[in-house]
Amino acid sequence: MANAVEKANTIAITDIQAINGITDDNLQALNGLEFAGFTPTEGHTLIATATASSSSTLSFTSGINSTYDVYEFRFERMHPAAIGQFQFQVNAVGQSGYNEVMTTTLFMAMHDEQNAYTYLRNEVGQDQAQGTAYQDLATQTSTANDSSCAGVLTLFAPSSTTYVKQFLMTAQNAYNSGNLARSQNLFAAGYINTTAAINNVSFKFSSGNIDAGQIKMYGIAKA
């Protein structure tokens, strides 16, 4: 305590007057300082946006490369022209047809508006074991005006030429058909069984066009 008092006693009157003379303008100027040579890293960089209008597919055919290790596809307000599953597939570099081999799993938690029907289960019919079909992400999205699905698909290291490509997905689907209205929370994961780089990603509904909706592709900053 004695040392602290001694230090306080050594503060000159002019120093105290200088501190008292700091104005709001001085503080605002200090807060506005930018430090030269320092650029904060943006975690998510928007690369491309695809907007549906009675579209058969929404595809990303550029911008997927080694710039980023992780890519995120955020889909929102996806509304189908016919009841169906919202799905995705990919192309490896130099390939076409969106039919790469996948092994996947999908499960869903569901609760209806009447509080009469709930479950949490693996959706066996939407899994693939070395399949080449489009992978289901959100099941049974209906055509009612207030029905749609939204979620995030994360694709890891698509430009790797050493490993298979892992993906994770979570989505929310508002299903409304007749007297049945329910919330469906879906989770999918799997791997695309190729060591070739992936450079195309395609989304569609299993039946009919994408009536409306938007998908944004982000690159995630490298660590």
C-alpha cells in the first residue's frame, strides 16, 4: 500500500490537469482509430447466391476450389412446386451428371401442431450405401403457401485429392398438408466416396421445380 501511495504522490499536477482536459471528441477519435497493418479475418465470405423462380435445379459450378477448406451452403425459404424431398449431389472435377458415390445417414425429430404425434428416428429410406442418387436433406416439403424448408449444408475440404469428402447438414422443415401440420428437424451426414476434387454442387426437389427460395455459398476462412 505504501508503494501505491508513493506512486500516487509522484503524479504531477500538470498530468492530472491533462487527464481532466480529455473531451468526448478525444475519446471518439480514439475509438475510431484503425491500426495500420492489421486486417481482421472474416470468418464467412459470401461467394455466390442462387435464387429460384420455378427452377429445376440450383447449381454452383464455379468458386469451389482450394481457396477455402470448408464451404457452407445456406438454403432458405425453399418452396417446392410439388411435394417432395429437398436434395443435393455433386460432380468431381471433369465429371458430369451429378452422380458421385455417397454413403449417408439421415434422421429426423418431428412434432405436430396438435401435440398428438412425435418421434425421433433414422429415416432409413433416405439413407444411401454407396448410392449415386441425389441425397435427401429435407423430407416431405409441401406446397402449402406457409410451407418451406431451410438449413445449412457444410462440405469439408472439397479440393482435397487425398481424402473422401465429408459433409454435415441440419435443416428445419415446416410441413403442412391437409389436417397435418408439423415441424421436422432433420440431420444428415455422410461422405462422398471419391478422392478427386469436388467443384460442382447441385440442389433440387425430388419432384417438380423449386418454386422459390435462395441458396448462398460461403467460404470459411482457413485457420
